[in-house]
Amino acid sequence: MRYIIIGAGAVGGVIGGRLAGSGHEVVLVARGAHHAALRDGGLRLRVPDGEFTHRLPTVDGPEALGELRADDVLVLAVKTQDSAAALRTWAPAPVAGGGTAAQRLPLLCAQNGVESQRLALRLFRRVYGVCVWLPATHIEPGVVSAAGTPLTGILHLGRHPHGTDETVRLIAADLEKSRFEAPVVPDVARWQYAKLLANLGNAVEAVAGPLDEAAALLERVRAEGAAVLDAAGIPYASVERQREMRGDKVTLVPLDGAPRGGGSSWQSLNRGTGTIEADYLNGEIVLLGRQHGIPTPLNELLQRLADTFARERRAPGSMPMGELVRLADEAQLSP
């Protein structure tokens, strides 16, 4: 199979680089300065076992590839706010032998949140969810880094909305040869919703910086999210089950030459993209809360602040943590 990584940033670039490093055929899809750097200098992958440069075919859309192959696997790894445009671009791409990508090719949503696979299922017949546990960084064009060892990450895979099949088992086998653990599960959404609860803190880090001063606030934000999922009847893996699954398989170590950064939302602000994924993380909790009559003042606050920081291109972490806690206290007290 050939893997087409749609969005070769932190997560997509690391998955593509690791697959390429284990001998798999990979095409990278990127935009702007990152596309130019990948095209001209290759993908520079910084990991605990060294820095590797992978010179891979790099395109900015399906037209550059001509007809897609029947054995292509599409890996959607853009931020969720960019998913709809990417899906519309790739769905009608022709496939050798007839039909389109939407009709014939498997699409993996390797992203935070749960919205992209719902968007994808409107267009693609074969959609797979991925619960991404992959600490990775993309700050500099052409360069991605992942500090996890001995495994680079853990990627739970399954059909969306549920089930498994032979295709996903073949993909998982390729990933497991590429420094990932890739459990194939019939209920991948259960793991994705658990990851969603963890990702609710992304906006805290993006707005106010390192999370070591925010333990109490994070607990309140995630408790609000858990209450909403419980009210909606949505199952999610427990913290204990996640800890048991991960064990010490992905231990983060310092990387020589790799810039220190934060999570995915922090990185969006740092790159000045003008957008952020909070609408699909904290915003998912807000949406479910409104549907089920559960107040979500903390997640509403974080969604609004993160969107403001992105729109106004404010520096990540530029709000004092004390100020954020004060605003959170006020939000919970407001009627």
C-alpha cells in the first residue's frame, strides 16, 4: 500500500516519516513554506534514535499525482478546522480502474477530536478513526520531531462508526513495523472520547502556557467534559485503562536540536496560522452540553479565548495563568 499523508505536519509528518523509514511508500501533502521545504530538502524527522531526512514525493493536492492507485491509503492529518476543505479536494480524485477516492479508497482520520470522521463519512464510503497518542512537534518548515521512546506513539484504529476489517489490520501491521503500537479495536470512538477529555487542556496551554501550574483548573475542565459525556451516554476509556494501555511504552526524552514547544493548539498559535482546533475540542463539549442541558462555562470560556488568540495572532502562553483561573472562577459563578 502507498500512504498519502494529507497534512504532513506534526502528527502526519511523523507517521509518514516512520512509515518511510520502515520501507513503505509515502507521499506527503502540505502547503506553503512547509510544502516548499519538504519538496526541496526532504522531511527532516527528529526522534530519539537520530535525525533522518526522507526525500519523499511532495504535492499540494491530488492533481499532481494524476490517477490515484487502487492500493492507496489516505491519511487525513490536517487540523479539524481544515478537514472539510481537504475532504472536498480529495474525494473526487480519480482512481486507476474507475471510480473516485471517496468511492474506493480507505481514509484514516489521524486527528484530535471526533468531528472529522463524521465529516468524512458524508463523502467517503470507508472511513477509519484513529485515536492519536503521539507527542509530536512541527514548528519549523520541513522539520517534525517526536520524543517518544521506545515507541514513537500508540494509534488505536477502527472503522467508523464501529467495527474492524482486513484493511485496517493490514494498516496496523505496517504501523507496528514503524515504531508504533496500533491496536485494532471495534470501538475506537471510546478511546477517542477519552483522548478528547485529555485534549480539553490544549486551550489552557495555548492561552496561558505550561500546564504544571494548572492542575486544579485542568481537573475542573475535564470534570465538566466527563459530566457532559456521561449525560450524553457516550462511553470513554477510563484514565486507569489508558494508563494501563500506555504503560512505559512512550517515554519522552530531550531531543538534540529540537525546539521545545507545546501541544497542537500551542503550535498553531506559535506558527501564527490564524486558526485553532478549540471549536472541535472544547467546542465539542460545549455542543454536547447544549444538546443535553448541561452547563459548560469552563469549556465555553476556553473555546472563546483560544479562538480570540488565534484570530488576533496573539503569542501562545501570553495570558498569566492567574488571570485565566480568575476568569474561570467568574465563568462558573455567572448565571
